[in-house]
Amino acid sequence: MFNLAPRSVLRSRRLAAARLLAAASLLSFGAVLHAQEIKLPASLTMTAYDTGSSGFNMAVAIGKMLKDRHGSDLRVLPGGNDIARLSPLKAGRAQTSAMGIGGYFAQEGVFEFGAKDWGPQALQLMLASTSCNGLTLGVAKDTGVKDIKDLRGKRVGFVVGSPALNQNALAVLAYGALTRDDVRIVEFSSYGAMWKGMVNNEVDAAFASTISGQAREVDASPRGLVWPPAPAADTAAWARVRKVGPFFYPHKAECGAGGLSKANAIEMPAYPYPIFMAYASQPADLIHSITKAMIVNYADYKDGAPGADGLELKRQNLAWVLPYHEGAVRALKEAGVWTAAAQAHNDALLKRQNVLLTAWADFTKASPPEDKDAFYKAWMAKRKAALTGAGLDPIFE
């Protein structure tokens, strides 16, 4: 005999099934709508640090996601220095870059970017990675160096045309109360060449992310690798660091070469890296789509390269030293993380960017000196006057 349910029970079951069907339809519609919101061209180009660097590896992992999810081929161009990474963007041959802190120097129009062919650049953020790694001077273990102050008289690597790497090295040295006059500077043509110099015993210390492939290579070599600590407790030392590199902060590095782990963490300098950015002139819809794809498809690439997990939405610093692109702001608003405070901070940074761009335009129209050194000196004076006149800190003088 059949056990027939009462009509009221059958009606309840039919209603429940209808609700489930409606919910499934809404989810399906939402997925279609989401796919429509992200519109990417068939191909994109992004620049990054040298092949094997953590920034390059993350860009490749994101490229795979863009191809798998949105059918867009991402070409990643390695560049040995900041000029090489930004030149394709400036010339319109690339849309975005996985930069280091050189993007900040470019915005400020300082160091190599204070030259006649450059000046302040209107670079703006998309997303940046803050992971378990640190960014500091890696030191060959065979030097016997334990602390940053022990680098006095040692060989420190610089990269020609890369103010980020060079200024960062000087900022870390400042923790140990050292300047460039206290060490022996050895110049290289690229980031990769500098770290090959570490393997070949041409240099004793070089700046890197703890998770870079180059750092792991030195760690596995006969020389070995150590990361001298920079504890936050030494406030005087950190004041010296920030005077040279205001973008640094103390961070416990728990991953990377040199035996770093949660059980063997070392407090050292850090800042977000890589910093995915684009020129303000890039279309807002394009930057919105790239940024949104990186946000909603985070699970697809977070394990694709060391440090990629640092691009998680909750790890984004919305009050850092560079403004966000309007397309990225739209994506962050849609993700529910953009706040009134973030908007106020961004507006202030955009004001700074505009002051710098206006100062450069006025400076270059006024027949500046032809001599390279005289040009830079005159520009820095103009820059300082413009920023202080607007009630802003010049930072670099």
C-alpha cells in the first residue's frame, strides 16, 4: 500500500522546490551578469621584474586566470629596471605593470624620473600584494653578517636605472645607521644580474623579496643567504628608515629563502609588492575589468605563485602612498570595501599628483638648464616650492 502525503504537505514540497529553482535561476543569472561586467580585450600586455622574480611569477599566474576565465591572453614583459618596466606603458605598448616601489618614485618625479624625458608620472593603483614575505637586503651567509650595522665596508648591489632597488637598499642600511659612504656600491645592469653577482661572489648584499626565485638560488648556493633583522622596537632606527623610504613598515616575514617560516619569522622592512598599476589615462572600463577579475577570481591564482595570496581583498591598504585608478575604485566599491575615509585619502593623493604634474609642465616650459645635474637640481627646487605651496610634504629634497 502507498503512503500518500496530505495535500498540504505536497503543496509545501512544491513551494520549496519552486523556491530552490528560483534561487538557482538567480545564481545563474548573477553569474551571467558578472561575466558581462568583465569585458577584456583578446590580448593584454603587462610589464614586471625579471623572469623568475616573485612579481613576474605572480603576473604569470594572473595571466593564466585571465585566459581561463575571460579568454584574454596576457603577455608579461620582464624589465631589468624601473625605466624598462615603465617605458612600454608610457609608449602605449603595455596597459599595466607589476611594479615595485619605483612606481612611487615615478609619481614623485624623483631620482631617475627627475630627468628631462620623464618627470612626474600619473601612475595609479589597481591592487597590491601584502603577503608573508619581507622586502629587505639579503646578505650572503659566508660574510658573517648578523645585523644590518655589520654591513659596514661590505659590497652592496645597485641596479643602474632602478631608483626603487637602490633607494630601498639605502633605507635598509639606514636602520643600521649606515649610508652609501659606509659601504662599497657595486652596480649591475639589472635585478637578475645583481643576484647572479651574489652567487658569483661579486657582491655581498642585495635588495629583494624573500620569496623571489633569485633569493632562493643564492640560498641554495655555497654562499647561503641570511636576512638581518630590523625589529620595530628600535624606534630611532625605524625613524631613520622612514626618512629615506617613507613607504616601509615593520613586518614579520614568515616565508621565503633563508629558512623563513612561521616558526622562524624575522621582523624586517616591507611594503606591498608587486604593486599592480596603470597610467591614469588608461580607460576606466578596462582597469575596472582587470581589477574586478583579480578580485572575484582570487581563488584561481592565489596558489599560483608565492606571494599571490597577498592580493586578497582584505589585505589591500586603501590609505597608502599612491592613489587608486578610478576603474579600480569602482571595482573596490562593488566589492564593498571602499569607504568614505578611503575616498578622502585618495582625493588627497590625486591632489598631490596634480600638483606635481602642473609643476613639471610649468618647469619644462620655462627653459630649464640643459646640463643633466643642473636640470635635476632646478626641478627639485621647483618641485619643493610647488608642494610646500600647496601645503604638502616634499618628502624628497
